[in-house]
Amino acid sequence: MNIGILALQGAFKEHKDILDKLEADSYEIRKKSDLKKRPDGLIIPGGESTVIGKLLNDLDMMEELKDMIENGIPVFGTCAGLILLAKKIENDKRIHLGCMNIEVQRNAYGRQLGSFVTEEEFQGIGKIPMVFIRAPYIKSTGNNVKILSEVKGKIIAAEEKNILVTAFHPELTKDTRVHKYFIEKITE
Ligand code: GLN
């Protein structure tokens, strides 16, 4: 198995460290030709969705990435990755990859709660630590979207077919279980 991690901006290295721990091979996707290396799954990391979105356009990678996801490659988006995958962003006119039937709110926790750490139930896994950094939450979900976790009454993890998203950063904790869950999605 080889997982491609989008490495244009943001916290991509931390995903690689977790995959290393789980003994799953991975490589960094930095340019269009890296998409052709036939990854078995993709990770879109946290960072700044506007910056990553702009780079995907500038590097002419947006359409190809979108096609791969629409053709069913398993993809895991964290935080900005979740925003990039959403079909609708409540407080932003931009749509980036627009593959997942969710409506999200960016920077949704205000100044005071801009960043926080908590522990909550994640469906199928149990209680896990969650790091939120200027995170979005999911305001509403379409028909086929399965809600996996909620914090403070807001949806913060969900799944739709091949797409898994979390508003928090599992890669910034020592807990490897969400990545393991994603790997299981690939091997299913
Ligand atoms: N606030 C960022 C955005 O809107 C997301 C933050 C993150 O990825 N930690 O893209």
C-alpha cells in the first residue's frame, strides 16, 4: 500500500509520521506528476484551505485530484482538507475540490475557542483526543453522509463513501486510531 499525502502547505509531515508508526508506506504529493504514481489512498492535510486551494489551481492539480476522488480513491481530509473537500462553505464563496456533500463553516469557533484540545467519542473507535486549530465544523450533511463524531453539539467528523473528514487534527496527537480506520477503509 502507498498513500499519497498532499504536501503543498500545512501539517503534512505529521501525517507521514503517523503512517510510519502504522508501517504504511506513504509519499509526498508536491506536483501534478506525483498524482500519477497510483496512490492507494490520499491524505489532504490541515493548513490554510485558501492557500492549498490556490496552489492546487496554480500547479494545475485541482481537476485531476477531483477526478481521482470522484472515481473512488479513498481520501482523508483533516481540517483545511475537510474544507477543500466540501461542496459548500457557508462563510466563503470559494469551492475547491467540492466532492463531499457537506456544508461547512470555516474558523467556526471564534477567537476565544480558536484552538482547543478535547476528548470525544468517535464512532467505531471510541474516545480519542482531538486537537482543534482554527477549525471548521460541519453545518449540515447530505443524504449519504455518515456522522462519526460531534463536539459541543457540532458535527466534526464524517464519512461519505470513499471520503473521510475530521475537523480536528488526529496527526497532532499520539493516537493512531483514526489513521488506522482510514487504512482499513483502503484495504476494505
Ligand atoms: N482555518 C483554516 C482554514 O480555514 C483551517 C485550519 C487548519 O487546517 N488547522 O482553512
